[in-house]
Amino acid sequence: MRLRPLRQSPTLAALRRAPGFLVALLHPRNIPTAVGAIRMTLRVLRESARRVWAMGRAVAENPIVTKELGEIFQTRRAVILFALFLGLLGLTIYAAWPRGDLLLSNIDVVARRLVTVVGTTLLALICLLAPAFSAVAITGEKERRCFESLVTSGLSSKGILLGKLIASLVFLVMLIITATPMLSLCLLLGGVSPGELLGMFLLLLEAALGFTVLGLTASCIFERNNAAIGASYIIALPLMAVLLTMAWQGGLFSPGISMELLLVSVVITFFILSIFSRTTVRPRESRPSEEETAWSQRQTGLVLDRDLIPDRWIAPPRRKDLLPDGANPVLSKEIHSELIGQGTLMLRLIIQIGLALAVVPFTLLYFIGAPAWFFSYIAIFALLIAPTFTCGMFTGEHENRTFSLMATTLLRPRQIVMGKFLTGARLVLLLLGILIAPTLPALAYAHLSFIRGFTLGEFILCLVICLLWALALVALGLMWSLISRRTTTALVATYLTGGAILAGPLLIHAVVMSFPALPDAWAGVALPLSPLSHLFAIAPGEMSEVLFPAEGMTVSGGGGGLLFLSGALIATALALGAMTLGHDWVWRRWRGLGEA
Amino acid sequence: MIEPVIEIIGFTKIYESLTAVDRLNLNIEEGDVFGLIGPNGAGKTTTFRFLATLLLPTRGIARIAGYDVVRQVRDVRRSMGYMPDSFGVYYGMRVWEFLDFFAASYGISRYRRRRIIDDLLELLDLGHRRNDAVQALSRGMTQRLCLAKTLVHDPPVLILDEPASGLDPRARIEIKELIRELRSMGKTILISSHILHELADICTHVGFIEGGKLLAAGDLQRILEEIRSHQILEIRVIGAERREMERALGDNADVTDIRCDNGVWVVDFTGDDEAQAQLLASLLERGITVQEFHQRRVNLEEAFIKITRGEVT
């Protein structure tokens, strides 16, 4: 039944004419009007309920949701993720749980701190996992060549996107729900109201929604899984850092903020869904013509010009002659590969964003006497870009079905591993070089003029720490690529392990120092693993004593930095050696199971 | 006794609960073109991947040019060129770069590489596409490029898994001609295809595989002769009633099966030529007007159907 617009309703018109609403209802003359108003209200409610029910049914019966959930929950990955998630959470609560005298005194503060720590840990895990699920939602279909079948099926574009969004969200929501019993333990201590816990849950759901939508947006924009995942994490990681800092300060987990953010996140979600359901979820040409690609790249400025520096360094000019005798064919192939040579949106985007951030805010930090922040940015930038270029190097051979071709040649594992490592290292170091080079004169000037207590040797040491950290990340990305079956798995695994090495030790330190029950000796145990703690120990910087504790280091300053350098070098060499020796073993594993 | 170039002894491959290949034995001699025929999932690709050193067996051994495919991997790879059924190309490479990459991967010197690439491009009729990007090639040309890559180190043994799959008729004919050319060059070729009449044109030997088991293998002509002992007769008659015809054919002891397709009686017949003549005479004696009476030529497709049905071993 079609509803009459409200302003044309005779019932409403009669009510308007009445001297007062109550009077109008009570007066015998207006009883029919009152009955009409009640009937209209019931009709509106019934219609609303019907629509909500229809929407719920559409979501529940959406085949995308069923398919995706089946894919997620029927794999070993889901079990492992649940186990890791709950294990980590349980460990955090166990470590931070007040003991002894603390249970009697100052319990409110301790309980609140515990909730903050657990909430921040949950938030970090949700922020890290959310893009991993949604960033491959559309690009995955394209890579599996199912996209066109999907789009030309009976499902609407909005239905496809909504299905993908819900399927990605369900897993995260289930993670949050499974964490409820553990989190409820915090209520036993007192000092925290159920309303605050509810606010935290709401915020976690909003974070899950926001980061899932971010991944989905990247998935709609890009054509390939690794590009979508890389772009998602490049935006998600800095955003996550801001959110975690706010959460750590304790200002984020309040019902008021959660309610405000709820509205914003829902509106943004619907906005993005409606944009991409109209523009992106349509079958495209599987591969645009070269002229079309060149035109669009020039229009957007996102093109690499092989004849100009520094593009020439990143994408070397095409070979004009055969490979020289003794040259490593894999190295040549990788250097000239499509990822580097085609001037991808990804590569240029990274350079542009990276440069913009490096030149303006971080050089300013350097000038105000906090160079440690500048170097930290370089270390984080290395973590953002290294996996993007290395994680597809081995898995790509399987995904592009070139594995059989290369595997039956006489190439030795050493040639293959070194060819791929040198290409990745070259590209990542070049990008870091591009990032650092424009600021070097300014940094040298600042170094000589403003910054005291920071010698040139320490400056070079910080720089070398960043570069070796990048090399270790290249080796890490390659290792994950070798042992993973899919690029997406390798990418997510590299971001998680790299992120854990970079920030994990500092977080452990912060957690241990926040809880008097934990022995202080634990705080500094893992610190030497993170390049950030060394950079802050060597270079001056306005730093939080909790997050970047120089005093926590067992070997501080230059000595610690040199130890880190040796460790990074040894780790890289070991990783390369393990890959060379294990290469055939891994292939045999594939040989045993058949090609992916 | 001539040593086989490809020798498979008791090859078995089991994936968890699925037996992909079961105790397969096969010998292929030098210069043979051996066609492995079987439906999808029969175990052809598993066998090929095992020979190409890409798969470890659950049981069994194989030798190519005398080298063990599990233990002497590099020697096997040097002696063999493998073209997989499904493959990709390195995007961003040009045709000559693609061949140069693989030639360098086999350790061929730059001087020899230059000549080899030129020769292969000419042999595979890709010379005019030399500087084109590999991703711009048509499916047929990509197949030819992969065949060129397979030949780049001049291996004596070629393992070609469905080299003509997905190609248009013209491209299939070109690939068939190429294989004939390679056969004349003395290569030993193991090939699989779904297009059986094409295999019949180029193979000297065939093997039938189904459910992971090799049902029959041997010289192509010998197998066809064997099949021929189970002849199919096609008889077209005028005016005879169905019951009368069934009685007339059914009375003959050599007739094993009768069916009528669009007015043509198709008869499975086990007798020789004389018995055929007697059958024709008996039909005429019964007053049946025979318009057409001939023996259908047995081809590889019928052989395949009969063997996989278990009618011939």
C-alpha cells in the first residue's frame, strides 16, 4: 500500500486546526481524528517494520554473505586467527591483572588502566585485521576472474558491495563478541561502569566498520590484491597510530564519543557504498589498451618516465640487447617487471604521499630539535613500502601461472632468491633515498646550526639503521612470499610481523610500566629489537617517556645502534641463506601438493 | 633391446584420499610421438608434472634420457622441455626478451642465444612479432611462444600438455604442423590432447588413461587394428519394418548390438569380411531392400570410447 504524504493527511490538518493536541484528542468531536492519527501511526510503524524485515532478509539471503562466510570460516586460517586473538588478549589481561596489595588499594585506577590496555589491544587487532579481509573483496574476484560473472548475475551492485562488507564485518564482530567474557572480568574489579564498557564495544565496532570500509574502498579503486592491500595499510597504519595514541590516553573509550562516531561512520559507509555501487562495480575491459593506459596515466600525472631521473632509476630503460653472459636472468626480469616498469598508480602514490609527509611535517620536527621523529618516519615508511614490492615476488609466480615455466629451467635457488632480493632491496632503498635526498641539505644545515648533542656519526648511524631495517624488511617480505600460497597472505603476514617488531617492544614496555604488578625488568627485554627505540636512544627528540624509553635499553646510544645494525645484517643474511636452502624444500612441498 | 627415452615404472600419486595415478608403467622410445589420451581428471597432467620434475611421486620412479626424475633433477631438466597445459607470461617483457630470459636460465652463452632466438622465431613464425609485448600476443601466438621457450635449449625430449587447447582451428593446424616438424627433427614427444583426430594424425603411439590407470598403450595402428575386430556396420534399408529388421539382424550370431539412428541401422559385429557378406545375403533373402551396407571406419575417438568403456583391453 502506498502511503499518503504526511503534509496532505486530513488527520494532520484536523490536528493543526485543533486548539491543542490533548484537547483535540479528548474532545468528542475530534475522536475520529484521534483514531485516524493512531491508525496512521500504526501504519507507518508497520511499513517501517516491513522494510526493516525485508532489508534483513535481503542481507541474510545475500548469496555473497553465505559464500564469503563459508570461505572464511571453513579454513584453518579462521581457527588460527581466533586462537591468536584470544590468546593475545588473555595474555594481556593475565599480565595486567592486579595482584597482592594492589587488589586492596587504588583498585579504581588499576581497573581503569586495565580496561584501557585491553581496549587498546583490541582496537589495534581490529584495525590490523579489518583491511586484510575487505581489501581483497573486489580485487580478489577480479584476480579469480569471477568478477564479470558476479556483476552480470542477478545481484545488484549495492547488494554485492553490501554482501562483501557484511561478510568482512561478521568475522570481526565475532572476534569482538568472543572477547566479551574476558573483558567482562574487568567489571569485577569495580571502578568501571557497564556504560563505559558498552562505549568501548561500540567504538570497536565502529573501528571495524571504518577500517573495513577503507579496505573495501581500496578494493574498488585498484585492480590487484596487493595494490589494494598496500594502499589500505598505507592509510590504515598511520590512522591506527593516531587512534591508539588517543585510546592510550584514555579519551577515546567513552559512550559520548562512541555515539558521535557511530553516526559519522554509518553516514560515511552509506556514502561510500552508494558512490562505488554506481561507478566501480561494473565489468570493465579486462586490460585497457596501451594507449588508453598511457593517456590516463598522463592525465593523472601517475606515470613513470623511463628517460628521466629519478624515474629512470626506479624503472630502468628497456634492454636493447641480450643479457650478458653470467648475468642473473631473474634479477633482470624482476627489475624490468611490470610492477616497476609500468609506472603503477601504487608506486607513484607512495612516492607522492611519502615525500609530502617527509618534506613538510617531519623536516619541521627535525628543525625544532627532534630528529628522532624524522628517522622514525623513515623506518615506518620502509615498513609501509617494502612488503608491497616484495610479497608478490614468489607468490606472483604461482598466481600468474609462470611457476612451471621457471621451475623447469636450470636456474639455481641462489640465483632466484638473490635476483628477487636485490630487486626488492634496490627499489626500497631507492624510494627511501628519494625520500631522504631532498631534505638532506636542510638537515645538514639544521644539524650544524641548531641541534646540539647530535654528532655527525650519530646522524649517519641513524640513517644506516633505517636502511638496514629496510633491507631486513625486504628479506622478511620475501620469506613470507616464499612460504605463502597467496600474495595477500604474504602481505598481511609481513605487515603484522614487521609491525610487531617495530612497535611491539615499545607497547610491551608501555604495558609493563603501566602496571606496578609486573616486574620492571620485563619492560626492556624486547626493546633492542625495535629500530624505533634505538633511533630515540641515539637522536634527540621530544618523546614520551612511556613510549620511547631510552633508559629501558640494556645498551643505550651508539653501542645499542651498532648492535642493532649487526643484528639486522645477521637476520637478513640468515633469511637469505634459509630461503636459498629451503627454496627446493618449499618447491617440493608445492610439488607434493600440486601448483597453487 | 633399445633403451626407452622415457620410462615410467609403477608411478602412483595419492592426494589424501584421492588416487590421481595408480601404478602407471610406460616406455617411450626415441623418436616416438606418444599421445596420452584420457578424459579430464584421468591423471594425464599429474603424470606430465611428475616427468617435468614438478611433482614428487607417492611411489614409483621415472627416467628421462636415463636420468632419474626425482634424484637427477638438473640432468632431467637439461634433457627435457616442458610445456604446461595452463601457463602465464611475464607481463612487460617483449617476445625476444622472453626467449632470452629462458635461454639465459639454461646457461646458454650470449653468442649462441642470439642465433637460437632468431631460429626459433623463424621456426614458430613469430619473427614479425619479435619486439611486441608478450601480453599483446593472441592465444595461438602465446602457445607458439611457449613452445619456442620449450625448445630454447634444444632438448631431445618434449613433454607437451594440451598444446592446442583453447585454440581456433587455424592455430590448431599450425601447432599440429609444428609438432610434425619437431618429429622430423628426431625429437621424442609425449603429448596430450582432447582433440583425438589431431593426435591420430601426428602420433606414432598412444596410451589410454582413465581414473589414474593406463588402460591400453602401444602402436597406434596396432591398437586400431585391434579395435577393428569389433566392427560397426551401417545399414540403410527401404521399406522394412522395425520388427522384421530386428529379427533379421538378431538371428545372426556375430551381431552383438543393434540400434537405429535416423533410419540407419548401426550394428556391432564381431565377424570377419565373409560373415559380413553372409549377413548382407541373409537380409536380401528375407526380401529386405538394402540401400546402403558399409563398415564404418574405426577412428581414435571410437577406440577411446570403446577402451574407456572396458570393451577392449
